[in-house]
Amino acid sequence: MNLEKVIFGFFIILAFTLNFGFFLGEIDNPAHHNVYELFAAIVVNVVATALKLGDRTQTGALLLASSLVAVLQLIAAAVVWGYASHVHAGGMDAMFMASIVSLAGGAMVANLISVLLLIADTVALRR
């Protein structure tokens, strides 16, 4: 068993599951979405992206691209959250929360693509 591949797979799957956990709930209800879970999803996605650097295969390029999309969308969600909470006079409302959750949903799709690519690459290696 290759420890590097175990760690790599762990972070890819953890990024997806954390993002899914944040995404789950009513889209416009701030009580269903925790800011710390969003923060954890961002940190784990950044670590997963860093682990993908240096892989010079076509699959590695696709994994890196999907990971960069996820990080970009999660950071955008955090920026919207920060704006809604600290700058906007009305504070966090349903419109802002729906935007944040939608961005996290896009990141979740990118994470799902990463997981599917990882599975496909693993299956291809067995043959």
C-alpha cells in the first residue's frame, strides 16, 4: 500500500464530504450552514490542491483543475459571507445565504469530479 496515495485519496474524499456537509440544509436558512464548516472545507480543499501539484499526467491536470475550481468557489462563498456579515447594512439574509450555498454547491460538483477521476484512475491501474 502506498501511503502517499492513501493521504492523497483521504484529502480528496474529505474535501468532498466537508463540502457536502456544508451544502446540506435549506438553501436560504443561515442556521443550517456553519461558517466553521465552510472554513474547514476551504482549508481541506487547499491542502488537496497542494497535494495535486507536481503530478504531470493528464488525470493529474484534470484533478488539479477541478480542485482549483472548488477552491475558487469556496473562497468566493467566504467573501460573500464576510461581506454579508460585516459590510452589508442588512446583515446576513436569505439572498446572501442562497448565494453562498450555491457557490459551495458548485465547489461540491468540482469535488465530485475529483473523486470520480480518482476512482477511474484507480480502476484503470488495476487492469
